[in-house]
Amino acid sequence: MTAPVVAVIGGGQLARMMSPAATALGVGLRVLVEDSGTAAAQVVVDAPVGRPAAGSPVVDLVTGPPTAAVLTFEHEHVPPHVLARVAELGVPVRPSADALVHAQDKIAMRRRLSALGVPCPRWAELPDEAALEAFLDEVGGEAVVKTARGGYDGKGVRVVRAAADVLDWFAAAADGGPALLAEEKVPFVRELAVLLARRPSGECRTWPVVETVQQGGVCAEVLAPAPDLDPEVERAAVEAALRVAEGVDVTGVLAVEMFEVPASGPGDARVVVNELAMRPHNSGHWTIDGAVTSQFEQHLRAVLDLPLGDTAVRAPWTVMANVLGSTLEDLTDALPAVLGADPAAKVHLYGKEVRPGRKLGHVSVSGDDLADVRRRAAAAAALLRGE
Amino acid sequence: MTAPVVAVIGGGQLARMMSPAATALGVGLRVLVEDSGTAAAQVVVDAPVGRPAAGSPVVDLVTGPPTAAVLTFEHEHVPPHVLARVAELGVPVRPSADALVHAQDKIAMRRRLSALGVPCPRWAELPDEAALEAFLDEVGGEAVVKTARGGYDGKGVRVVRAAADVLDWFAAAADGGPALLAEEKVPFVRELAVLLARRPSGECRTWPVVETVQQGGVCAEVLAPAPDLDPEVERAAVEAALRVAEGVDVTGVLAVEMFEVPASGPGDARVVVNELAMRPHNSGHWTIDGAVTSQFEQHLRAVLDLPLGDTAVRAPWTVMANVLGSTLEDLTDALPAVLGADPAAKVHLYGKEVRPGRKLGHVSVSGDDLADVRRRAAAAAALLRGE
């Protein structure tokens, strides 16, 4: 046999960070990129340019030569009919189209999670404005409206008090745009995430539960593991994630974003699931430096149906801070300052052009003292933002 | 500014392992490879093919566009006149040709180390057979003869008891081949290595002293840190390495291979220097998984004159086992077995065609119990050899 090739759709930083893992394992990586300058295209030798929705670029991606061992993703925006064509060619698609729909369509996700008994916020499909007004009455006058498809990083999410606040989305939906759903605005204590990987054989490994800190709907900071985590909350979070993984038959990495909710009585759910991602996820970037096996290596192992790696932490605490936008022309301009300020900070830059609020890189710092580690990660990220 | 590009001569596994480090730091990598299928060519986007001795491939490598920020190496086999041309173009060569000669020419190395007062075995240049016979008399009848240039991994090294044992080398030397030197066969306790990095500003950081275990002149295993290391030996080893680094004005990673010798009295040297390498080195592969900063990241930082990273260990013990040859057609065939047997083993494959005794990959295992870690690293390497 020769080394297997993993085909990946999407040329951003997630595919970029699969590259070191593929290099170490000696497996090939072939990435379908949006253009020749993307984060992944800069560091992946075999990186054809094409639009996945067009279909034939994906077929070419898996047929090679050599034929790819598996097709996987760094984002969920791939039409099911394209995945069906790949499956017809005999190349496994992992996660499968049937699993992936739960990360593509929030209505499909809520339906399935509700059926599986996974704790969710109260929610409703919104066929019309009347449905939203009825839901607002039910949940006390305020709700979160989401587009079922196409949202990410706070986009496609709006907190509303009346149907009038989302008339544009109703109009778009009537015009063939994404369907809408409403969710109760959960009074949460904090946000948690459970990251796991699952292989086709069913082997499943979770990393420790982490706390995520958002800024304007975008992940800004991850504390690993989540500090002062109530064992009951931890158990509930892991159980919910495993139920999702098995219930939708995920293969590869799954990130389950959750709200921790206050204890209000015995038997009540302590977490509710917010979002799913079926790929390496920002809440798992800390694993590159902070865990024995990174989410990128684990994703490759899982989709290749190889035995999964140890998910233990390598230090008591690891904090990951995102670099969201920068005043610098190029983030490497800050390397002398950031590396000089903290010789133990692990800097990851994505090679992306600077734009306001854009995810341009991240920094991880590990150590014994959470407050110190958190301060240092934030300071390093600030230097990379040009502050 | 745009991201700097590091130009590297040599397309083997050492350049390959620079790639993940360059990806994380967001710096460019441009590698001059021997052919398009080498270990590095498989994973480096910008990898022109050419012979460094021809000169113009190296000039093209640094001129780009864009012009490289620095030229460095994964091996020492580059003629000085080629490096001089690069320096004339205004591109720094790190390590410089003046430093590099001490890793290219063992006679230049022994002269310089002797002048610096660095502990060396007794040695002699061998202009003729009579010089060898005289040296054999001096050291008790047995000596190690080496070719001054071109040797590596046990090649160009022969243990002799008479000039007759190396008549072929004397003939080659007379015919324009490499000059010869003889060294005392040191009665050593074990082999140690000190790895450090130094930047042009003079900042220098050492990793912990390691023990290296050789098989047939090739590094087979590295124990990090060296177990049961006498503090006096440690001090002597680090001092010798720092004296070399400063004395020859190294930039980048320097590996100093040493023999630990028995204590025979107060004031005696406890180590003698065996070999130098001015690049990432096999004795430092453990740093990828076992240290906060890997030798590959540190080499890039050092040659770019960026602040150096923390060299602390990430676990009490890390053992690296080389995969030297294999009965398998492709090493990835063993991934199910090796990853299944030890979920915490970190496997690094080089994508090289299998040949007897060839360095095809390595495995690192970290933990609290040296015997356990050592056994596991050896077991994983054995599976990759097809045993």
C-alpha cells in the first residue's frame, strides 16, 4: 500500500492546521481551496482551486490520482447532491451527508436533538411571523431568531422582541432564502464546549470540557479545562455530547457548544446545547499545544478509521486566545514583540490578509496558574492585534 | 511588511519537520530539494529542485521573488563559494560559512575546539601513513580514523589498528579525496548530546542534556533528559557546548555530540566532544513532543533573529526511538497497529521509500516512568519496522 490521501473541502485555517498533523502521520492531504492564496493553500502542496457547489471540483478532488481514502471537511457548506456523487464513486464521506445535515441546518439539528432527548432550549420553527409572535409570548417576550442555514460566528443570529425585528429575514425566506427558527434566550452562567472524535467503528474519545468566552458572537478565548466545573454539569455536558455523536452517527471531530444553566432544582438539565460543528473547531485549538493528541491529528485519525489518540491534557491549564483583527499590516511584524514578551507562548498565525474582526491567528499558553496563563495568552493576542 | 521567507538547502526529513513550525509561525519556507519526491518536497509548497553545488539553484532559491530573509540548511554539504555568492546578494547565511566549516570539516573542527579549550579526544591530522602509525603508538595501538569531510551516520569512520586498515582512504586522499584525521578511541560511559540554539544577537538557549544510544554508528534512541546525570558532568557538557557556540559564532541550532568519560581524578574532563552539527539534529527530535519549543521552531526563530522559545520539558521523560529500515512496503500500513497499541505514542513518518537501515521515521513517548516510556517507544518503532 501507499500512504492514504485525505481529501478536504475548504481552504481556511482549519485545513491549514490539519497539515502539520498529516505531515507527522505521513498521510497525504489534498485540499479544495477557494483561491490559491488561502490559509491552507499556502502550506498544502496538493491544493486545487474550485467551488464545491459546482460538483466536479469535488469529484476531481477525490479521484486524484491517487483516489482519496476519504473525503472530509473544514466547513459544512457543501450541497448534499455533491456528497452523494462522491459516495457513488466508492469514496467514504466522513462525516456522512446524513450526519452533516445536523450541522448544516439548525432546524434539522433541533428536531433530531429533541428526538434524542438531548437538552435544548425551547425552540420553534418559524413558517411565518405569527409563529414568532406566538413563540415570543411563550418565552416571555424575547427570543433568539436564527437562519437555519448559512450562519456562523454570530452571523444569522438576532435577538428579537417582535416579528418586526426580522421582517427582512422573513422576506428572504419567502424568496427562497433560509428557513427560520426561534430559540429561547437561555439565562446561562457561561458557555461550555465538548469536543470529541468518533471513528466509523464507533470508538469515541472526548477531550476535557472547556469554557469558551465569546465576543460579539465570536469565540475569543477558551479555558481548558473549564475552571470550577461542577461534576454534575461535567457529566451532563459529556453525556449530551456523546448522545449527539452516537445519535447522528458522527465520524471525525464533533464540537458541541453548550450553555451552562443555573441549578434550579433536582433533575433539571444543567446544560443546553447551542450549536454543533462536525469538524475541528475553534474551541479545540488549545489541543495543539495543550493535549497529547490535537483535534487536527484526531480528525485525520477518525476519518481514516485509525485508532484514536490520547486526549489527556499536557498541563493543568491551557488558555487559547484568538487574534480577531489587527492594526498591523502583517501579523509576523509582531513576532519580535510577542515571542520576546513570552518565550513559552505558542503562536499560530494563519497567513490571512488583515480585515477587521477576522480570525487571523491564535495563541496558547499552558501552565499551573490559570490567572497567569490567561493573562499571558491575552497579552500575546493583544500584541498580535497591534495593541 | 509581508511574512519573511526562510530558504533552506536540503529536502530530507529535517526540512520536512521545519514545515509545521513555519506554518504555525506564519513564516514562509522555500526548500531546495534533491528531487520532487523527497521527504520535504512532499509537504513544502515552495520546493524547487536543484543541486546546491551548481550555485545558481541556491541563488534562485534566495532571490525568489520574494527575496528570502535568510538562507539556512538541513545538511552541511554546501560549498563555501556558493554561500559567498548568497552573502554578496545581501541575504544572511545562518550559520555563516565561517561557522559552518566546523561542521563540514572535522580537521577544522578539531583545530578550533582545541584552540577554544573545549575537551576533545587526543587527535592528529594524517598527512601520511607514518602519521597514523605514530598516533597509534601514542594512544595504545587502536584509533578511530575519520575522513575530514563527507561522513555521516557512521560513514567515513573506521576503527583501525594499523595504517594498512585505511590504505584505500590514504589513496583517495592522495587523489583529491577528503583529508584524514585520527582520534583516540575514548573509553566512554555513554553518549550525551547538548542541543542549543543561538541567534545573531547572541541570545542562546540550551535544551536539557540528553543521552543518545547508537546502533552501528546511527542514532537509534534518545533519552531526554539523560537519566542519572551527575551534575558535574551536566555542567561540563553544557559549558563545552556553549563554548563551541560562542567560539565559532553559531547561529541556528547546534548539536554537540559528546562522550561521557569515567571520573579519573579531580579536574579531569568528564566529557569529550565527538561531533558537531549546525542544524536541527536527530538527538533533538524529542523536542517536537517533549519540549515547549521544538528544535525546528527554534531553528527558524534563531536564523530569523527572533527571540528564542522556552526549552523546558513538557513531561519528566521523553524517549525518541528511530525507525531504521522496515519490512513494510509503506510505513503507514503499520498505523492501525501502532496507534492502536499506544494511544499516546507520537508517530512521525518521513514519507521516504523503504531501504535497509534508512531513517524512515521516529516515535516519541512521554511520561513519568522512564522504563515504561522507553519500552513503549521501542515497541512502537518495532511495529513501524514491521516486527
